[in-house]
Amino acid sequence: MSRDPVCPPEWPLEAFEIYEPVKLLGKGGFGSVLMAHLRESKPNDPDEHVAIKAIAGGNNNDDNVISKEEGYAQREVAVLRELSHPHMLRLVRYFHSDTKICIALSMAQGPTLEQLINSRGAPGVPFCRCITAQMIDVISFLHSRAVIHRDIKPDNIIVSHARLDEDATWSNNLDIVGDKMKKWHATLIDFGLARALGPDQIKDDIGLYNTVNNISNIPPEDEDQHFIVSLDNALVENKNGRGRKNSGESLNQSISQQRVRNLSAVGNRTYAAPEIIKGVRPYKRVDSFSRSLSKSMRSRKKQAEPLANNVSDYGMVADAYSLGATVRHLLTGIPPDMDYDEFMAQRSSVLKSIKKMFQKKKDSKKDAKPKNVYRRNKDLPMEASRLVRGLTHWDPRKRTTVRAARSFPWVFDLLNNEE
């Protein structure tokens, strides 16, 4: 079978025999993401169109080493296979060969929160409230299953049925918003940095979780390997199969605030919790560590490259901070690492430069594009401000957990109405 020129070289032949590439959705150092459709689809098949993430195989030449890219892919497959929620991507199929990895994911079409903010600043409060509630719903679900996402940011949240040019997205008037709040649908994406924790020896049919005591002394490269080793059988069973819903128990609320030592310092610094940044340090392997490894880990042929050369001590509540920083960015239009005055001064300077470069004639028509909206923290609704302050508290022991955030009226009332 001849290959379509659009098909990336990372696609295994088996994937190309099942799916036909449609268009490129994104490309980066990890590989590429393409929209594809089934060559032989059934009527009303929800997975007729999928997003296929083709993972670059890495540059190392050692057959005994699992590349970072492969580690990311295996993590994402492992999490998506075991967990299912309306506001997270769903694993459809997984293709893997010695040098090529493809993950077929459910399609989430729409702009990311970052694209929305970059377009016109802060969306309307009804939109922000709707998306915040949905994100709290899915992240609290992940935490109840002892999974920390570690890369929550506006660019990893897609909103279906939201349009950059639609007034409802940017309006505070409920009459204009209408029934759009019931249609906006947020999806959390990119689980390549996700990490399963297991403080209470949560039991799962494939042994996904392990105790914090066992995990806490594992260095970053082996921490990631520990996660991958326990999932080998699951990945083999799931190859080219469909994801299924996890039936694991929920964790005790207090566990969200427990720290785990020596977790890889990954994620976006702008949205990272202060305990991660403050505690970042190079990892130093302890010689005696290898004696504490399980037999299965010592005998495993392949070793995983570290996801990061630095480590830090943090827990699931680090996700709460990242979520809070994302919500603040959404509500204000101001990046988390800048205040209102600093941002507006910088923006004004940039706009002046652009205006000088593209000076219009005096008799030209005025641009009808709506003005961007930016809000100060003090201008936020009281309940929204209270939520953001709780989620972004500098002290992780006093920070509001994501599951506790569900009980805030600004969130609970909306989720309760949906149910």
C-alpha cells in the first residue's frame, strides 16, 4: 500500500491501514498530531474522526533505553486506558512498534483557553465559571484516583462549541449567553506528564498504584520506570483496543496535601506551584538505592530516561495551584506571573510599536474589532476571587484542594444543576 504524502514517518503501517490522515493539527518536538478518519467506518461511529498523536522515537541509539518521548506516550496510554471522564480525552487505539508510537485519541474540536485569551483577553464571567466548574470536576476525579496531571495550563484545555467571534463567549449578560453554558464543553488534554500516586495502597486490577513509602525514595528516572513497569501487561492487552472506565476506590481527602519526595520537576513554570519551584534541585542517585528495587525492576532490560534532570517534593495539591493560576488567567486575561499594571504597560508598549509599523491613513475606517477585556483581581466576582485565592495559596498545607473546591457555591451550584 502506498503511503499518503501527508502521513508522517512516525506512523506504523498498521495505523495507516486503519486511518487516513485528514489534516495536521499540531507539531512539536514530541512529534505531530493529525486529524484522521476511519477508512471503514460504521454509521454514527463516535470515533470516525480521531486525533492521532505520532510520537518521535527519540535520538538515543541504545536499544536498552526507553526514550523520554516513549515514556510520555506510555504514561498517557496508561492513564487514559484506566480512567474515563466526560471532560478528559479518551483513548481509542494504541499502535506501537520498536521505533514508532501512535496514540489515537477522541477528537476535541475547538479553541484552547490560551487561544481564546490571546484573541480578546478575558472571556465573560459566565463562560469562565462554566469552564472552571468542568475543570474542577475532571481534576477532582483524577485526584480521587490518585493521579496528578502536572501540566494544567490554558493550552491544555480545549473548549468545544466556543468561538472566538461569538458574543456569548465574551458577554457577562446571561440573556446574550442564553443556553450556551449548556453547550460549552471543556476537555483536559496531554497526559504525558501525568503521574499515579498511591498513598493508601489503592488496589487496581493491574496494580496501577503503589504506596508512597515505596515511591518516595525512587529517583526520577526509576520513578517513571516504576510507573511504566507496572503497566506493561496493560499496554500489551490494550494495544489497538479501547479504553475502559476505572472502578478504583476514591482517596481520602487529606491525601491530596501529602508530599511525595523526588518527583520529576516537570510542567510549565508559569503555572507551577511555588513548592515545586522553590524545591527544585538536581537529582543525586544514592548508590544503595538499587538494593531496594523490586526484583521485577532489577531484572527489567530497558531503563527509562528521566523526564527531568531536576526533582522536587510535591503532591496532588500542586495541581490545585496550577488550576487556580489557570482560572485567574482566564478571569483576568493577565498571565499569572504579571500584575495588571505591569501587563497593561507592556501591552501598551507593544501596541505602540505595531501602530508605528503599520500606520493607517487618517481617512481610513476604524477597525470594528471589539476591544480586549482585562480585569484586575479586585474586579472579579467575590466567590470567584475566593476560589482563586484558595487554590493558589502559597502554603500547600493551607491550599484549597481541587476536591474541596467542588463545594464552593460558584462551582457546586453549576455542577449540581448539570447533574
